[in-house]
Amino acid sequence: MQMQFTLADAPDEISSEKGRKLFARESEFLKGVVAMNGLPDADRTEVCFAGRSNVGKSSLINALTGTKGLARASNTPGRTQEINFFMQGADHYLVDLPGYGYANAPLDVVEKWQKLLKKYLSGRQNLRRAFVLIDSRHGVKAVDEEIMKLLDTSAVTFQCVMTKADKVKAKDREKVIEQVKTALSKHPAAYPEIVLTSSEKGDGISTLRAIIANLP
């Protein structure tokens, strides 16, 4: 039976308040990690964000935390090859994974980076969910399929977050949403709700906050 994918509803009042309280706490950059031995202790709830270069990952993290400039977008997409850890209050890590799919990255750098991602995703016991960011203007591309397959094989539940929803006309957005649903249906690790967001307008931010705050 094929999984049915839907857009996530706005959270109820209790879930929304839990999300608001979590992200009202201080957000702080902890460290950038380039090897597994640099990972912080797995002593709290952890979620990670993955997305190809220019998908708006830094903007989304900044919008979630309400902290301008917390996650910094590089002037050269794909330059940041560290796994960046942010502390959200005392009991959550937000993890910014390196942007992928940037053609100018040297092959040896890409291979090193992929090995680190595989080790991280398969070995992080406190990782509750990965959020895979998809640009609402473009839908799922081949490079997105690669990270989704990696999450499938790592048995990490991932949820699709569509970014820059405000940049697309409603009729065009519907076509992209259908393309995303079709792509996700091929992946057993995909969570069946899609979150539609705009970091600029604030759309979907309270929904994503509530999802993170209410993870088991």
C-alpha cells in the first residue's frame, strides 16, 4: 500500500504553545564538526536539516529560532562542509548539515563530506528526525533523491519541508507539491506530512516549531 502524503495542518493550541516555548529559549551556536570524534555528547533531542545549496536552509533555521544571523549563509553556496550544531535551550540540538549538489565542489571534498554524513546519520542514536528542504520553485531533483536514499538506508525518519513557498504562484505550487508527493512515495523513511514554509513571510514556522517540540 502506497503512503499518502498530505500538507501538515496548523498545530493545535497545546502543540503550538509547546513549540513557542521551546524556541523562545536561547539559541546558540555550539560547534562545527568535521569528523565523528568531534560530535557533542548525544544527550538531548536532536533534529537535523539537509538541503541542496541555495534552498534557504540558513534562513529557515534563523526564522525558527528567531535569531537573525545564527546560521550564516555562505557567499559561495556549498562552501560550508562542517556539520554545525546549535543548542536550542538546554535539551535540543538543531543540526545544520552541509549543503549538497553544488557542482564546483572538488570531487575529493564531496566524497569526504558524503562519508561524514553517512557516519553521522547512521550512528547518531538521539537523532529524532531529519528535515529535507525542497525549494518550492523547483521540486525534488536528482541530488535530493540521493540524500533521501541515504536516509532510507540509515533508517532515519525524514520529513520534507518545502521552502520559499511565497515565491511561487498558487497554481504552479500545486504542481510542484504533487511532484514532491510522488517523489516521496518511493522512500520508506519519509514521514507522510509535508511542511510548506516561507522564512520571509513566516508561513509554516509555528507548525515546524510545534513538530520539533513534540517529537517523542
